Amino acid sequence: MPVYRPPHVIALVAAVLVVLAATATASTAVGGDSNGSSQMAAAAGIVRGPDGALLPVVGTFAGSQVVSSTCGQEVVYEGGIPLEGPIDVVLDPGHGGPESGSVGSNGLVERDVNLLVALQVETALEEMGHSVVLTRRRDLHMPIRQRANIVRALQPRAFVSIHHNGGAVRRSDTPGTETFHQVDDAESRRLAGLLFEEVYAAFADYWVPWVRTYHQGASARLRPPRTDTYGVLRLTRGTPAAIVEALYLSNPPEAQLIAIPEVQQVEGHAIAAAIDRFLNSDDPGSGFKDPFYDPHTTGTGTARGCVDQKYSEPTNIRTGFTAEEFASLTAAANHMGRSVDWLLKFGVYTLKFLGELPGAAPITPLEAEQRPDAYGPIAVTVEWDQAEQAVLVRMAEAYGLNRTETQKLGATLLVFLANLPAEITVPSDGPD
């Protein structure tokens, strides 16, 4: 079937494909982090979701608010209660959800102990007059990137991630407390030294058969070339941040000790005292050791298997086509073995893909004469979930269109690509 290509369609495609021409001549690539994903820029504030979770606001696009979800995914969410600042301290109860952390022989699970202690720290700090926020207030699967997103959005004076260790077997007469700081950051190092000093002293009052490793103390754990191994430190640079590993849940006597609520309170008050000293004094801390290289991590803290709460209902977007356009659209969909509504959605994802290619020129709004006529007599309706809507409104904002017109623009592009010579391949997999 011949492809219907009126002049305005050709102009539309030409405008979109400018990014491809720029890519072909670009000599530099867009940088990202170590696994290929770029970090989220500083958020435009933060809101509490319907489940009380903290959701950094990425921005407003085509009139819709986009937030970073609990799983670290951009979603459209129009609600939420803004969190007022400034915030002195962000506390991060490590692990959560399917990522249990260490588990004691008494059945005590690290993710739960971390939260119990963090709540004690919060109470103590608030009594001292500090404003405090927790990355999670319940058992919740939250990737490291989202914890870092929260810190970057709030820009607190201090960030502390609370953990309880596992693995050591070497007997010790003293607690095996370890703290970690950001490499080559004096304030982060000082925070870790104060945390070690206070927590170590608090547990030294108890006598149990302690265990420890060589890393007892305050240090920076590195991976080549010279970056922090721990993501909560690597991704929060600019805020003084530290991790505290108070004791070893893997050691039965220590697991029995920390199961006592009064001991959890003692640890919480020790962490709070260290943070208060960090904020209100120049005390240097103690227990410092040289940075060491250890590129091996447990692989926890990813978004793998993370399931978001539904923050927004799916929305239906209708786009109209002429009979000739719809015939070309149907032919392209059949050629790819897909449905027409799939093609419309995948067209928007193709716009996003082209705009994010290394070296791609910035997308600019289309001129008035280039705007697609998206209100023809044959209507196609596509359902977009909360994450897909975030892609749609971002593309609408970039091209200066409404959501209906953006859907039409993506479809026009895919029809054009589907009818290029056979050696040009169109991806067969749809958007996730």
C-alpha cells in the first residue's frame, strides 16, 4: 500500500530527525554514571505520597507534575503534600522490602532493626531541636538511587545511613563498629569519625563476645579509580554523608543484645549525639583509618523487582487521523506485527530515544505550521500508565505540543521509519 505523505507530514518528520543529523556529526557523548544511567538533577521540591513516602518532584511538564517514585522511576502524580524545609538531617534506615540485610540467629532482621534505631535517632534529634526526615518509615523496597534522590532534593546539613553488619568472625574485646565516609571529603570524614566515637563508646559499656574486622573505625571504602563503593555516599556528594555499621547481627551475642529495646534506644541516642556534635561543634571525631580499595559489593540496593504503588490512574489519549493517514498507520503496524495503539505509544518512546542519543541536539518546540493535526475523523485511543505518562508529558513539553499532538507526532515518525528501505531496522520490542 502506498504511504500517504502530505507536505506537512514530511515537514514534521524533518523537524524530528534533526536530532539524528546532530548525532551523526557529534564528537562527544553525553556522560552518565557507572551503569549508564544519568543521575536525576536536583529536584524541584519534595511531596509526601498517599502512602507517606517521600517523592522528589522532578518538574512540571505540559501541565503535569512528574515525581521520582519510591522505586526511583519517573511517574505522573498530581497530588501530594509539599514537604517544607529546610531540613537538618536525613536518616536512612538501610535495606527494606525483599532486601533484608543481615539476619541474626535469633531471627532478627537488619532492615527492621535499622528502622527501629532510626526512629530512636529521629526522636532524640527532634528533642535537640533539629528537623529530621527519614527516607522510609516502614518496610519498603527503595533503591539506593531513590534514597540519593531524596537527599539531593532536600539538601540537608547531614545524611546518615543506618546499618548493622554481618560476616565478621574474629573475636574482639571491643565493639566492631565501622563507619564509612565519602572519599576526600573533610566534613563527611568528620561526621563518620563522630559517629564511630559515640556509637563505639555506647556499646563499650556492654560486655559481650564481640567480633570485628580490620575495618573497625572510620574509613572510606573505594573502587577504582578513586570513587566511593557505596552508592548512598557516591550519589550524595555535596551533602556530608556517612554510613554507620553499629555491630554485627551475624554474631549471636550481639544479635541478642540489639534485640533489647533499651539497647536500641542507647544506639539511637549515640547516633543522635554524634550528629548533634557534627552540626553544633568543630569536634573532629576519632577512629580514622586510611581509605581502602574493595570493589566488591553485595549487589543490593537496585530497583530490580521493585513494584511501585499506584499514584495516578491510567489516562486515555485520543488522536485523530484522516482515512489516508490511518491506512498508512495500519500498514506500518501490520508490517511490524503490532497493533495500532502499540505503534502510537512506541512512537513517543522513539522520540525520547532519538532525543537522548549521545551528542543529540537539544529538542526545540515545533513552529506553529509544523504542529500535527491530531483531530481527524478516525480516532485511536491509547492508555498510558503513570510511568508512561511521564514520558508522554516530557515529550509534549519538549516539542511544545499537547499530549494528543505528541501521540500523533510519534506515530507519524514511526510510519515514516517503517517505510524506509529494508536495510533500516525498526526495533521490535515495545516500551516497558
